[in-house]
Amino acid sequence: MNGLDLLGPQQRGLFIGGTWRDAAGGKRLDVIDPADGSVLTDVADGSVADAVDALDAAVAAQASWATTPPRERGEILRTAFSLVTGRAEQFAHLMSLEMGKTVAEAEGEVAYGAEFFRWYSEEAVRIHGRWMQAPGGGSRLLTIKKPVGPCLFITPWNFPLAMGTRKIGPAIAAGCTMVVKPASQTPLTMLALAAVLEEAGLPAGVLNVVTTSHTGEFSQTLQADDRLRKVSFTGSTGVGRVLVRQSADQLQRLSMELGGNAPFLVFEDADVDAAVDGAMVAKMRNMGEACTAANRFLVHRSVAQEFADKLGKRMGGLTVGRGQDTGVDVGPLIDERAVETVSQLVTDAVHDGATVVCGGAVPDGPGYFYPPTVLLDVPVESEINVQEIFGPVAPITTFEGEADAIRLANDTEYGLASYVYTRDLARTIRLAEALEFGMVGVNTGLISNPAAPFGGVKSSGFGREGGFEGIEEYLETTYVALPGG
């Protein structure tokens, strides 16, 4: 199966105002297969003028979409959920081609990503305010919820379906229109998703998709427009800071899901085999190219060698290759620069005194591959403990006690995800309270769930996606004062 069959020639263009069209000037953007560096296909390379056209379409559709009955909005999402899940295999192959992950892992993303459509199809009819008597009497207080208005979504390359659905789903449910700019490395999945939403009956102009290589100009132009009311971004902290600064003049609402440096804590009382199982999930999901990926393995000295040996055996036994091939466990990284970054971090860690348990050497090409790697006795100050790795490398640093573990875990500017393995219930409560992260996984390596609020603190951003909290990001509150009877 070739996932490219989800897209006809027209659907490799821009989707603006319900119409598929070429970019102004006719420019095209190549989409590269990371498994061998070849060109898969090309898509329209939108200009700043196209971005403005997309916002025009979103603004034109906003008033009528905001007054569309919630049940209708929810039914469109429910239909889209059914369409995506019915084409899960095609979506998975498409993602595997443009991003590199294995088909099996891509199928997991389809299931996870589609669930945001189902969840928010149910939340669309549960948007409500409140009514109460004023505490002092004599009047009534009414609050109502309204859609924020036209939004800009900038999505990353690592989860090209799920990072779109968890923004698009609540926006549709809340009654907001939107312009989506997918990552230039992986635009195909978003275009296929736009085609599904069109088929599901989403009115013209509610969703507009512009693929472009001019990301900076694109966001700067739209954020300078006072008609844009919200920006949601998933990506690097550096880019997030730029978008926050650009939002200041128009005071736009923001949701920022930024970088991570997740600690994975293994205490002396942990079930080491279970911790290794969890580590394989937390580290190897998406080849480690995930903001929630376990980045620093902080392991009690008494179990560090056992944990390293078992993790090294598991990771060293994985098969690396093209994501669409049978029997492959680990696909390529996104591009050559990613391989160079991961390789340099490992080289520096070894120079600092770390021991290679498995992996550690870049294979011959073609393609952007890096082998699953485990490092033991990584010094705390090593750069690999500071920088987000975004690759299949597990650096293990030891600690002596709980206070030491908490100090090391929190010693980062980031605060997205964290993981804890211990059999001590009281300790899990202490850690949940002490760890400076938006999400804490206890004896599990998988924390993402559409029904739960996803997001971080500190330099990992602000706002939440998913759960009951996710739709609030797209709603404003109006207070109405009424005279009492």
C-alpha cells in the first residue's frame, strides 16, 4: 500500500476557503523520504499573500460557524473520526513515508490522533456557563462562553496527524475557524486530514491549510493582523519565544507546547523489569523524536548496572531500517542535521566519561539513521543531560537518595513530562508534588491520552491540549449582570 493515494494532484496544493488551489506564483516544495533522501512528491509552497488569503477565508467564515449548533459541529467531528479510523492503514503508510516512523507506530498515532476528534465531538455540546445570585443579593450573575475567533495553528513534523487533531478538534467544537501551517518536512498528512474534514462536511473557510517553507514570514504577517485572535504552536522553545513576542501588539491568546527534557527516575525499590519496559516506551516512541521522550535516565546507584544491562539488551536488539519494511522496529530520524546533533551529543558524553552499553555509531547511508544507544555513568553536567536529544539515546546518570533525585530532575529550564518508577505509594505522592513538570507518569512510560490535559510549565510552555481543559483554550468568557427580581 502507498499512502500517497490519499492525495490527488489537487490535494497537494493549498486548501483555502474550501478550494484546493496552487500557491501564488506557482512555487512548489519537495517532500523528502528520510529513509533514503529521495523526493517523495512536492506540494504548494505558499506565500505571504496566500497566508493572508487563508486568514481572509477564516474571518469570513467565523460568524456563521460560531452560530452553528454545537450538535452539528460535534457530528462533523464524529464523522471525521470515523473516516480517519476507516483509513488508518493508508494514513499510517503516508506518515511513515514522509516522517520515517514504522507503520505500526504510525497506526498507533492514527488511533491516538483520531481520538481527539471523537473526544471533542462529545465536548462540543457541553460548553456552558453559569447562573447565580449575587452574594449581596439584588442582582443575578450570568456567564456565557463564546469562541475566541480565528486561530493560527503551527504544527511540528514529528506527529503530523495527532499534533493537528488535538488543535483542530477543540477549535471546531468551540466554534473557531483556523489557518493551519504544517511542518514543511511532513505536510502530506495534514493535507490528507483536510480532505477528510472537507468530506465530513466542514463548511468552507473553517479550516484552511497553507503549506510553506516561509514559516517566519508567514507567522509574522498573520500575527500582525488584528483579526487573528489566537495562536497555538507545538515546537521548539526558541521559536515559541519568537511567537510570544510577536503576539504582544495584538494581545493574542496563546497555547505553547514547547521543548522538553523529561527525567525518568528509577528508585532502589522499583521493579527493574517494569522500569525497562516503561523506558522502552518513554524513550523509543517515535525514535525518541518526541517532546515527551525520556531524555535523562536518573537511576539509583544500587540498581543502575542492572537497569543499564537490561535496557541495553532490549535497545540493542531492535532492528533499524525503512519504516515500511517488515520486521523493522526503528525508522530513520527526520533529516541529516538530526543525525549530526544526536551523534555529537553521544560523542561528547563519552568524552565526558560515559560508557557505551550499546549503539553509539552512525551507520553507513543512505538515509538518516541512528542506532538505539544506551550510555552509563553519564556525568550530570554533560550536554546530553542539558539538551533535548530528539533521538534513540538513553543516557543514564546515577543518584543516591530521593532528595538528590528530585534536585537532578528539576535542574532544567524545561517542565513538560516526567516519569517515576517506585513501589512506594507515599513517595509517588511526594514526587508528584515536588517535580516541576506539567505531567508525571507513575510506573508507566506512556502518559499521553486525549482525555487528559497535555502541557508543561517553565520553558516547556503554557496552555493545555486534550481533556476537559483543552476546549477552554478556544473559549472566551462573557459576564452578564442582570437586575434581580
